[in-house]
Amino acid sequence: MEAKASLNYARISCRKVKIVLDIIKNKPVAEALAILKHTPKAASELVYKLVASAAANAENNFSMDTSKLYISEAYANQGPTLKRIRPRAQGRAFRIRKRTSHITVVVAEKE
């Protein structure tokens, strides 16, 4: 059995999120939450909420024991890019890419 939580269209680049996800993969949920609480990255707050949500889904929807939960999968995929224009000198315009990502966290019970 496994439970998952996902956040789509998060306004942060998936490269930044993947750094945080690599830290918590295959760790117990309680330990992962403690790590995320003290990680000074912008993505850690989003991932913290996502891990807590996945643990709550496991407990409430699948009656799993929260003390045995660990993060079995965690990945971030690229979402659509918002394209904006920045005015530059002599009438030129530079493209600004505001990237988004789809983040998914899957928790499972240790046997």
C-alpha cells in the first residue's frame, strides 16, 4: 500500500525542488519532516506541506501506521513556463521564463 500527495503548477523551478527531494528520499516521514523544517531552501516549505499531506492521506484514507511510513518516491517534473517580457535598451525586449513544476511525494509502509 502506498499513499501520495501532489502539487501541480508550483511557481518554482523543478531543478530547485529536486535538490530538496533528493535529501529526503527513502527516509522515514518523521525524519524527513525534521530535515525539511531546518533546510534553508525555498522549496523546503512546499515539500514539507506535501510530505505532511501524504502522511495524512496514508493515515486517514488507507489506515496506515504513521510511525512505519517512509518516503518511497519523490519527484518533480517540469510544468508549463510562463513567458514574460523585460524591456531593454533601444526598444529591444528580453524574454523572462517563469518556470513551474509538478511535485509528487509517495509514502509507503515499511514491512
